[in-house]
Amino acid sequence: MDRAHYSRFDQFVCMVDGEANFRLVPHINRAEMYAGHSSNVYNRRTHGLDEIKHKVNESPVNLF
């Protein structure tokens, strides 16, 4: 599974076997989807927050 992201170029998707799910987000929600370059997640082992650095085209929003 990939994080929510955008591509600068058009893409063609062809599934040979299995399934693929796509979630399309309206362009008016772009500010909410790409609101930063890092996000914090709770770590159960250390009982604290870990910071995750995202690529420029990745969203910190978890759509799964």
C-alpha cells in the first residue's frame, strides 16, 4: 500500500491480477491533504510520538 500522493505526469494503470483501489480527492481539498512535510505518530513501544518525514508529493493523511 502506498501513502496518498500525487504524480506530476499522467499515468496509465493496468491490473493483470488482484485488485487496486483508488481514492480521488477534489483539488479544492489539496491544502488539507498536503498540509506539511512531516507528521507525528504514536509509538506503542516507547509510549511517545515519532516524527515521520514525508516526500514532497506524499500526504500525511492516512486514507487506510
